[in-house]
Amino acid sequence: MEKRSVDTVILGGGPAGYSAAFFAADVGEQVLVVDDHGSPGGVCLRSGCIPSKALLHATDVVREVKLSRARGIDYSEPEIHLRLLREWCEGIIASLETGLTQQLKAREVEVLEGRGYFEDQTTLRVETNGQQEYITFKHALIATGSDPLIPQPLDIGHPNVITSDKALKLDRIPEKLLVVGGGYIGLELGTVFASLGSKVTLVEEKDALLPGVGRELSEPLLHEFEDLASQVFLSTRVKELSTSGSSLKAKFEGEHQQAEEFDYVLVATGRKPRTENLGLEDIGVSRDEIGFIKTGKRFQTDVNNIFAIGDVVGGELLAHSAFREGEVAIGVSLLNSHDDLTDTVIPKVVYTDPEVAWCGYQPEATDDTVYSATVPWKASGRALTMDKPYGVTKITAEKESGRIVGAGITGPHAGELISELVVAIELRATVMDLARIIHPHPTLSETVYECARQLALQR
């Protein structure tokens, strides 16, 4: 049995995998990436972050055209050419994939198409093109990602019960679409299809959109989404899903109980890790009951030279957090770093209209160690000139010190605006520090200044 050796092998070429490969190569390691697509990018690039954001941008134009009539500018009704829209998205994906491939080649990182299986704690068997190749390694990183989860009673094996992977590749726009799940994915794809002309019904079993996010942030989104979609059912779940001729019939329980029929059902209720059939049990790498790999705070598994990063370890399941996890794991494995992400501020962004972004501590109403200020965007000159005054900015600080510990923004470009507050929290800035910074006028960033100013004046 012929073997070849590398310093570091990485299973998976998504954000966690390729960021780790970049860093490992930059510090002088011989790196091999094993990926079943044979090219970098992962779910984020091919069927997640990138194509969904491209479609959100394109459909934002459709919504703006309709809204412009009230501003005295009238266009003809937009005509949707779905094939051309998909080709445009595919062009973006191809461009980014080429860029990542070139960066790996520049670092002399090899990408091997195939599926990896651990033979032992230093050997990986790769199934590629009907053949087997054996790789010995000093360190391994598992970054195989995750897949959408279709729970019962929705998993009925019908081709029109889809997840985000297939939703972005449909060859027609559904007339009636049921979106199950009021989190990131359901809201973003619901926005896309409603803007393209689908009659979208969104159902969420909790009593608010974006469960876990404060109502100050989610309520403006709910108000706008209700105007865009046909129906939004909160505190409601799908009790039963069945076929009804060429349609899908959904029965509900909770606040809404009337059965309805749809062309497609988009399930956006969570994801499951791709950790099956990797040989983890054979080498002593533990997983939890869902399948997520158990690691320490520095992403080390039960096997000292094997690390796990990205979606396979659970947590946030965010590409930007996976980037950093890859760097931490390489730093620990190769440079004896003691870095971890315990106190790292990880921003979250939902790219709806309006966008919702938050970071840091999101307090419960009963926490009297902190205090918060909320600034509605109705008084923002920039928001009014954009005809989008429905936003809100919130900052939370420690009462004793004034140190900023959390923030949230709902409104256009919230995902860009939140970075200032991420930096403020990371640098342990106080509301007094932020209130002294001059923000340009008129901009949406002035709402951050005004929020900090209100908190500073309360001290």
C-alpha cells in the first residue's frame, strides 16, 4: 500500500478549511485539502452566503422600482428572467471560486477531489476517481461543513419539499411558497421569493421572528416582512404535510390552525453536521447526539493532533466565525498558540429588508447590571432621505463602568454599521469614548453616536 506524507491535511474546502489552509501554508506547512467538489468555497460560496446575497441585492432593485412610484419616479413593471438571474449568480460564484483557487495555488496548497476516511490517527484514506489514496499527516483539521435538516413531519420525500440548497436552483418561481422557519435562512429566502412574485407564507413556532433576538430589533423587520409576504404565522408549527393533487397540503397547530395548500415548501429549521462516514469512531474522536464533534475551546478533539472547525463543531454556524476558528486551530497546532474564541465578539447579520445585525451581550429585561439606549431612525436625516426610516439602533453598556458590552441595529446597511460596535466592544470602549467620536452627517452611523451620547448623558 503506497502512501504519501504531508504536514497538515484538511478535510473540507469551505470557509473554515480554506482559511486554515491559507494560514498553515503561510507559516511554512505542506498542506493538502481534501474536498468532494475538488475546489474551494463550500456551501457558503455555492449555495449559501454568496448566491443568496446576490439574489437579495437583485430583488432589492425590484422592490425599489415599486416603491419609487410614490416618490414621483415611475418605471414599467419589472420582468423577471430567472435563467439570466441564475447565470448572473453563477458568474459571481465562478469568479470567487477562481480567486480562492489562485490563492491556494500561490501558496502551493494542493486540493484533492475526493472523500476522506481516517484509517488511524495519522493516516487518511481518500476515495478519488474510483481509486484509493493514502495520506499520512502530522496534523489534521476536520472542516466538512453541514447539510440542511428536514425534520419530521416535513420529510415526506416529495421533490417540492426543498431546502436552501435547492431553493436557489429552482427553474421556476413558485406561485405559493410555504417557508418553515423564521430565522436567517427562512427570512432571507422568503424575501427573495416574495420579491420575485411568489405568495409567501412564513411560519415560525416561536412568538417572534429571529428567536433569541430582542423585539426592539425584530419588530421593525416583522412589520416590513408582513407587507412583503402574503402571511406570517407566529406561535405556529406545521403539524402535518401531505400531497393534495399537484400541491402540498400543510396542517398547522398553534395560533393559526387552518390548513392551506402550496406549490413548494421550503424548510429552514436548522442544519446537521457532515460527520458521518469519516471513521471518527475508529480513531477516538467523540461526537454529541446530533453528530457535532466535541472539542475543547481551542478546537482540539480527543485526539491531540486532530482538530475540528466550522459547522462540524456546532455553535454559530457562520462563515466569518469559521474563518477565525481555522486560524485559531492552526495557531494552536503549529505555533503552540494559546489563543481561543472565548471572549471574541462574533457579529450576526440577517440580510433582509431591513437588515438586522447584533453583537455582544443581548440582555434580559431583568439584568440590572447593564443599561441600554435605543434610537429610532425616524429622526435620522439619512434614513429619511433613503425613504427607510423604520430602523433602530441599540447599545447596551455596564452601569458601573459605562463599557459597551452589546449592540444591535435594524435598518439598511446594518451589517456594515455593526462593525464599529464590534470594535468598540473588543477594545473595551465606553459610551463616553464613542460619544466623543465625530460621525459624518448625514449618515446612518450618526444613530450609533446618538445612542452612545444618550447613554453617556445618563452617567
